[in-house]
Amino acid sequence: MPLPAHVSADTTIGGVRLLIVADGIPNRDPELGDGSSMISFEIIRSLPAEIAVTLVTLGSTHDIPEVVSARCERVVTFGKRRHEVALFRSLFSRLQVAAEERSVAGVRACVRELSAKSDVTLLHGPHIPFVGRYVRGPMVMQVVDPWSIRMEMEARHSAGLVGAYKRFKAGRVLALEQSIPARARLLTVGREDAARWSGRLHRAVRGIANGVDHAERVPREPGPPVVCFVGSLNYAPNIDSVTILVEQIAPLVWRDLPETRFTIAGRQPAKAVTDLRRPGVEILANVPSMTDVFNSADVAAFPDREGLGIRNSVREALGAGIPVVATAAAAREVESQELLTTAEEPAAIAAEIVRLLRAAGSTAENRAGDVVTWRSWKNATAEYLDELELAHATSS
């Protein structure tokens, strides 16, 4: 059987039976999806036809995208445990609430059975480590963002007893992560997270960056200058970021360019985000196409103070040909390039936004030629195939 062009000639991964266990429905739904579900969706779509895929996931069968069900030979879904029950159970276990929602008996038995019949298993998602102990045979585990590190970050955004509890829970989750079977090949999305997690676990971890979709730049209609922010709006670091953008940066921009509008777009905005709505600030929830948001803006701004993994929206904005002003935290692991300006303090970010908005006319005319070429999801999938091959080969 001929191998796909993007798989090395000496690989044996083509033709194997692959079990994928995803902690959420693989999808790119603007409301139900997230960065993790996007990855599993794109990987499944990009796998070569020679790989027979079985998918086990948590959620409703009705939410499985047709392109995913058509690609898989078999799809098994499980309903999640009720949130209230999961919350209670998480008080006494090493699992966080989202993992307890997924830790149902049927999943464990199913993973045992199907992994024993598969050549290699890919576990995917930040809430997936608990499944590792039930896998039979070689496996690769992509946690996206290590949950112990993420929970520490969330603790910094929480005060009092809540923050103390999250720090305690981060330690419990780390203990679970340290018990992941030694044969599992571990992955994250960000290289920095991989290095940090590797140091904690005292084992190898690889960072595999996401692919980026490309869309031809469409010139925006004439009108007031527009600055956009794109990201999940129920995520604490993003809430912090848009608050800084609206309350500290926007007034400085308005001082020089009073007609400027700010568009905040993303899934499931928290009340703290919707409360930022005011004249000149638009909050767009669950937008079907982020490309449309970028096409309607002159500049994208990301004043993040921290974060994990790689900020997809920075890469997507650059890939769409829009100038980006970002802090080093937001632009982490993004190569230096003409369309990217980094600044740290609100006054410096505002000054760069004003500079770019004043040059927006000439920038827009040349923007099509400035579009950054990022690696595709096929490129990213090839790296997953390498890891699956290594897991499969070392177990033989």
C-alpha cells in the first residue's frame, strides 16, 4: 500500500488501526468548540486514508461533525457525569472537575477493550491523563496545556480560599500526571510548556505547534479605524487581557484617534467581558468566522500578561495579513516578522496601535503581499504521525 507523500518512506504507520480518545467532541463550532477540540478535529481530517480510525469521545453523538464521522470507521460517545456530581467528587480526588465529568466507568472499559484491539492509541485533551492507565499497548498523549500548570495560572487569578484551593489542586493534578505510564509519549502544543512539564515529570515531552488556516485578505469597507481582539472570552487570561485593552489602552487610543472602534470577539463571553461593552466597544459572541473579524479590522491587539501553549489567534491574525500589536506573552513562540510589533506597557501598546492605524491605508493596499505563510494542519499531522510511529515501533 503506497504511503502518503508527507509520511517518511520507512514508516510503518500507514495501514495501522488507530484509536483516538478525545476528551471532547472534535469540532470547530464557534460556541461549543475550543482550542483542544479544534486540534483533534483537524488531525482526524488530515490523517492519511491508510489509517483506520476509531474515535472514543465525551459528548452527544448529535454534535459529531459529519466530516469526523465520515473519516472514522467507528465512533463511540459517552455522556458526561453531571457537573454537580463531578464537582463533589473532585473535592476528594486528584482529578479536576472537567476530568471528573469524563471519568465514567464506560469510558474506562471501552478504552481497555478498544486499545487492546488497536495498534496504537492517541489520547487527546487536557482532561485526558486519567485515561492513560486503562490503555493497553502503545500510546501517545497530547494534553494540549498541562493541567497542573494551567491550574497554577488560574490560582494566580483567584483570591482567598479559591486561590488556595486551586494551588492545592494543582499539586494533586501534578501527582496524577506523574503517574502517567512510562510508555506514553507525551505532547503539548507549546515548546515552552513542554520543557517546563518535562522538568516536572523528569521525562521527555515534545511540543507540537498547531497548523493555521489561511484565507485571502478581503479589503475592508471604508469607515472608522477598527482594532480587534480574538480569543476564548471565558478564559481568565483573556478576560484580563480584554479588560486591559478596553480600560487602559482604548482611552489612550481615543485621545489621538477618537473615532476608533474596538471589536472583542470570541466564544462564550463571561459577564466580566460583556460588562466592558460601551460606546466604541463591540462584544461579539460565538462568531462563526474569525476571518471575517480580521477582515473588518485594521489592527489586532493582544495585551496578554500570561498564557499557556501558543496563542492561535495571534498566528491566525498574522496569517490573515493584519498587523498585530502584542506583548511577549501573547506572541510567545511566534517568529519575528514585519506584521508583528511587540510592546509591553499599555501606553506603549496604545502608541503602536495609533501608529499602525494612521498608516492603515497604505498597509491595507499592500497587505495581501504581507500574509505570513504558516505551517498547515497537514504539516502538524505529520509530526503526530511521527510520534505514533515511534510509539508503535518501540513497543514491538
